Amino acid sequence: MSGKGKTVLVTGGAGYIGSHCIVELLEAEYEVITIDNLTNSRSGALGRVKDITGKDVIFYQCDLLDAVAVDALFAKHKIDYVIHFAAMKAVGESMQFPLIYYKNNVIGTINLVETMKKYGVSQMVFSSSCTVYGDPEHLPITESHPTGNVTNVYGRTKYLIEEMLKDLVRADPDSWNIISLRYFNPVGAHPSGHMGEDPTKPFTNLMPYIALVGIGKKEKLTIFGNDYNTKDGTGVRDYIHVMDLASGHVSALARLDSEHLKYKMCEDFWRWQTKNPNGYANDEPFLATSLNVPTLGVVCKSPSIPVVCKSPPVSKSAVNGESKAVNSSSTPVAETNGHS
């Protein structure tokens, strides 16, 4: 299904997932407007989007907590759909600064949906998280698995937003049409190697560390725990290629079963990392369009202090055991096909 003639507002569009989603939207012929406060992203990612697609993106640097600016955006543009990525997302940081996370994620979303309602925009795809399931009661996790037993503040903000959106639909089912997508760990990069997860920005996920070891920027990767109930005793995680995830958001938007392309997850990630060791740090800033309203600035920034991320608890035998490590090497990470 073509998106020709339809306009999508993407919140958090300069981020890792948002920027890849914009590529898919543009290639599906949607018009795209995006906003981002650039707290944990760089506008250079949007320049890379234009390089890849050859198409323009309207970009506003503003915060969802700035309700005046959000209102001005909706007043200026006819928006058909919203894909909502914008959020603070570091689990460890959320436990240290819960009020900042509740304010940014929950109140920001309230501002967004209030403005959507005012301007008659009722179609949304919400980027949720597998964290809403908490500690799983059974595996594999299905969509019917209970939610709410969440173990961290970040996950609770996603859960609260999901519940709020459900209540909106219950209260006005003839108007609101909302899909929430819960997913695990996105990895990989655009197959061109021109766009991916910025290795110069703070991150707490595993794959960027592996890549930094691979290109020699870090000496080794320490793996914690050796007595998990797995084949080799180390932990196992589920991953999804970021392009599959982007395609999934577009498919949800179009309400169609689209063909899921298979990407070589680690190969694409390696191509991006080796071509762009400095990420978007050296790119020219992507020009933001002015809304011509008094700006409140970036209302909610991440605290500029290190985030302490503790490793998962392991047994005494694992603590006393030898840590496994991946040594620095010029050999790329082993290739695998997408859809883990």
C-alpha cells in the first residue's frame, strides 16, 4: 500500500529507530515531518536519511513538553498519522532519576495526544517495549502475556502510556485507532552502511560494545555469568534488525501484511560501524524549520552524570568463575541472517 498523499509525524525521528523508520516511510511514499529535542541524538542522522532516499524531511527541533510548540506544529501541517518514538530510554538512569522519566515520557505523551485530539488526528503507532511484560511468567512471551509487573521506571512509563492509550480507545472507540508495538533489542544498521546507531552517543546495549571491540576502540568485551541455563552457560538475548523493526512500524501504520525483507543483521551493523567510527559527530547539523513561536527550549535533559549499569545477578560460582572476553580483532563480527 502506498502512502502517497499521506503525512506522518514521527516523534524522536533523529534517533536510532526513528531515523531508520523515516527511511522506510519515505520509500513507501509517505510525506514525513519529524520532531526531536536532540537530547540523545544528532540531527545529522536526518541528513543521512536524505542522502539515502533523495527525499526531504521537515524537521523541527522541539520537545513534547513544550505544548505551545507542539500545538503550532499541528496548526501548521495537516497530519494523518503519528508514529511516537520520542522517549528517554536508559533503564539504569530511569531508576536514578524517576521523576525526569515520568515527566518526559508520560507527560510528553499526554501533550501529544491532547494536541492530536484537538486537531482531529486519531491514528497512532506507539513504540512501546517488551519491558512492559516484566519478569516473564512463561516463554516464549506472547502478546497475551500479562503486563504491568514491571521491574524498572523506564518500563513503567511505557506501561502507563499503553494503559492510557487503551483508555482513550475505550472512551472513544469510533475516533481513536492506536497500535502499540512491543519489541526487544533492535540492532543492525541500514544495509548501505550510511546510517546506524551512533557509536559516539551514550549507550548501555551490547552490540555497540561488540563493534567497538571489533574495530579496536575497546580492548575486550567482558561477559558476566557462566552458569545460565543455556548451551554454554552465558546469557542469551533476543534481537531484531532495526530495518525489520522500521518495516514493522510502517506495516502497522498501513494495516497491511507487508513482506518482511531479510537483512544480514551483523553484516549491516559492521558495515555501518567501520565506515562511520565517529557516527554523526562530524556531520553538518540538519537544518531545523522554525515554528515561529516562543520556545521553551529543551525542557527535560538527561542528567550529565555517568549512568551506572549493574550486571544481572549471578550465582557465587559464576562470580568466582573466569569471565569470558572477546579480544580486539580486525575480523568483523560473524555474519548472520536477520529475524533472530
